[in-house]
Amino acid sequence: MIRYESIQLSLKRLSSLFLRLLLISFMVLIVGCSSGGISPGDSPGGVPGDSGAPSDTPLEKAYYVRAGAAGANDGSDWTNAWTDLPRNLERGACYYVAAGTYGSHLFNDAEVGSKVIMIKKATVNDHGTNVGWNNAFANGQALFTAAAGPIFAFKQGYYIIDGQTGEGKSGHGIRLYNPTNGGGHGSGSIVQVANGQKARYLRFEHVEFEGYGCAWETDEDAQTRLFYLVGDTSHLTMRYCYIHEAGVQWIYSNNSTDILIEYCYFDKCAKGGMGIKIFGNSNRMNVVLRYNMLGNIKAQNYIQLGEHNDRSSRGYEIYGNVFFMDDPLAKCGNFVIGNCSRYETFDVRIYNNTFVGIKGKSGLFFYNTTNSAGTAANNLWVDCERIGFVKISDSNNSKNIHTSDDIFINARAGNYRLKQPVTGATTLDNRYRSDPDDKIRGQDGAWDYGAYEY
């Protein structure tokens, strides 16, 4: 005869086991879904984070999106995944996305304090629950596209778009593609924050952004702006992204501060526009562009910090980047970095960049009518045309003293690391001591010119 006490003990053990399994399942749901923070403290400019910055805490829930899923379409696991991002997203949640093709999306979920929403490409090692999972779901990109842009439009802030893998020109887990040659103000854009909207604390990592194309070889009248940000997108972060095939601009931003763009790869921007156009009217812009590769353009300039509008701003740091041309059609029509007439730009620091094979004009040109825009130091120009400095201090730069074959490991293959020291550069502040490979400058007693330390 079975004793009552034995039944009671067995039930307690089963209950304990169930609770442990439930806890494990919950941990599986949230593993890898930390917000990671989106703070201006990420910027090397020393500006402290504000009270609105998200904290680095695990997200509360995980949901699942998979093209072709045939379950309940409720996002609860991989079998019952949504087949596209649901219209309304939940604050504090992570949305794992399998490889496949998805539509455009409007991000308009009411903000709740500093709670973020994360869109994350699923990988074999990080995909949330195992219920219904198949490793084949990780093969390939999660592609978001539509007949016309914008592909992602933001009316609210605090979003993280994370492809998890990829850098340079390959391997990005998430891809946004706009096949339309529409106006850069709308249908031709990929990411848009419209005038009057506020979408702060956006972060993009390991994402590929591809436009209709700049009609590179035919000079077709392409109008595309891949990022069209005329609302407030302050505290924008971009890391390890690939941005290419723009008609007018890779990025246009005219109303935001606290921008960090690092380890990204830009290529092919035409139509006589400006590759990256960032400006505002703040005395503390805190715009940092570092450790990026900026490739071929047929535009007026690579980076323009201003507009024809009788305004002024200050606070830009551009360092550790490589600007290069390896396409015979590429040409820079005005300057590599500068601003516009009737606009004053101050506190600009252009340090330890490498400029290679720039055709047309490869100088730094600022239209300031009063004081100098700032300082250019330790930059390395190699095989470039028409180097000049206007309204910016030329402080110890190397200008066409060396050739690509002499100093780069393999410029033809896009490797602009040094194969010999190029010493004589000035020792700068500690926040500029690391090169793109995280090598500390000056460990041999001397800083090298350019982006990379020998």
C-alpha cells in the first residue's frame, strides 16, 4: 500500500523540478538580450551620460520572428513565430529574427522611461528558446525591404537593431535594402526620422544598408539618401555597419547631437552630393567619427559639417579613419572634410586619419569668416591630389611624402596598415592613443602618422 507521506514527498520533488525547469527556460529566453546601454558615455569625448540613457540590464522578454513559420503566429517560440515584425512592439523585449525576407516597419511604440526594444538576428549560439529551433534558421541574412522606402521609419526612440555578425563589407546578420530611386526625403531613404519627430537613443550594429545604387557607371540621376534624419536623433550610435550605394548621401543629419559612428564601412556615393552631412546649431555637438573606412565617392566631399543657413556649431572629432579611392571613376569635387558658406564650425579635431589615392581635391576646407575651425594633426596623405588647408590649423601632417607601395602592407587589397614606421607625429591626448586595431600609439617611443600605428 502506497503511503500518503511518500506521495507528498514525490509531489514536492516534482514541484521543485518543475520550478527549476521553468527558471532555466526563462533564462534561455533572456540570454544575450542585454540592452548594452546607448549612452553618450560611449563616446570618447568625455561628455557624461544623461539621465535618459538606457541601462545595461537584461531585457524582460523574448519573442520570435521567422519568415514562413506556420504555427500560431504569436511569437512565443520558433514554431509559433510571427512571420514579420508585429505592428506593435513591447518595451523591454527582445525580438529574435531568423534569416529570411521581411517588410518595412514603422517604429512608433510609446516610450516607457528608458526601456529599449531590441531587434536581433538569431544565430546558432544566440537564438533564445530552443523550442522549434533549427540551426538552418540562422543561415543567411534577415533582409528587410519594400518597393519603396523608408525601410525603417522611427517616430519614437530607444531601439537597438543588432545583426550580431559582420564587419567591413561582409557577413552582416541584418540587411536593409531599398531598391527604389526615389527622393532622398522619403521613398529613396532606408532609415528615416521625419521633421518634428524625436527618436533618440537609436543603435545599429552589424547591419548592412544598401540603396538603389548611385548609378556609378552611368551617372543616372539617383536621389537616394540612405539615412535621412531631420528629426531629433540625438544619441545615435552606429557600429560595424556597411553603408553603400547612395545617390546623394550616406547620412544626412541636421538636428541632433551626441552621435558616434565607428568601425563602419562606407562605399559608393555619387550625384555630386556629400557622403556624410552632419550639422546643427549646438555648442556641444559631441559628434565622433572614428575607425571607419570611407571608400569611393563621386561627390563634392566625404564629410560636410554645415549648411548654407547662417548658423554655427562646435564639437566634432574625426580620427583613426581611412579615406580611400580604388575605383577609376571616383573623384572628390570640393574637399574631403569641411563645411558650407554662411556656416561657422568650431572645435573640430581631425587627427590620425589616412587619405589614400584621393582624386580631385583632398584638402580640408572651412568657410569660417572669423576664427579657425580647429586643428588637423598627424594625418597621412598618400598619392593624393590637391591637398590644402583653409580655416583649419595644419599642425604636423604628412602630405604625399610616401607612396602606397612604400608604406602600406597591401593597398591594392585594401590593407592600409603600415609595413614600416612612419614616425614624427605629435603625441596627443590619451583618448586618441588607440588605433583601429586597438594598438596603443607610441609604445616604441614615437607616434606614427595616419590611422594605423606600426
